Amino acid sequence: MIEQTKNYKAAANWMLGPIKNYLNENGIEIQQFKTEAVKISALITLIDEGKTNFSVASTKIFPVLLETGKAPLQIAEELNLLQNSDEGLIHSIAKEVLAKYPEKVAEYKAGKKGLLGLFVGEVMKASKGKADPKVANKLVQEMLE
């Protein structure tokens, strides 16, 4: 797999995490692992490009990849699992969320910085998990300052 990606840390994490778990659960050796390294690399690329996150990739895309052999991007598109990094869209969702919680916004501005997680969580919920959490976090913080 190392020949297929430059993200060596992610490749190692996949080998020691989801792939190892799959092998253990199915009682098979790595030599019996049928999925091509290039497909695992494509999965890593989806995460690196911010099109999905590790959690979705490992729990939703990876099992389908193992079952069907389809390309990770195709699976993500078919299952509607791609994240949205559109700052304009996320900004409008965040604006709605902040308007919904004026008292919490006031508490945040008064120093209760732990409320940031509430706001970002609400943005994620309003976007049905599609908003890129990093972009949502950045935008919410900017809007609160």
C-alpha cells in the first residue's frame, strides 16, 4: 500500500485499524485480503482531500468496498456520504444556528468558550453530517468573534 500513497501514517493506521480488525473478525491472514492496495489508497485520498472523514470512511465506505470492490469515490457518491466544504453554504447554516441560540451566543461571548462544540454540533446536525467539521468550526468561531 505504501507504493500507492504518500500518506504513510494514514496507510499504517488503516493497516493497524480497520484492515487488522477485518482480518481478525474473519479469521484470515493478510495474504488472503482481496482488496487492492490502490483502493485503500483511494480511500485515504478521499479523507486527505476533505471529501469524507475517517469515521465515515472506516464504518460506511470500507465495508461496502470490501463487499463490492467498487471504487471508494463511487461508493461515497452512491451512499451520499461526501462532505460539503462550501463555505457559503456552511456559513448560512451557521448563521441560522447562531440565530436560534442567542442566549448561548451571549454566554460564549461572556467567556464560556466550551459552547463552540454545541454550535458546531448543531451545524453538523442541520447539514445532516455533510458539512466539513473543520470548515464549520472555523466559520462558527469567526462568526462568534
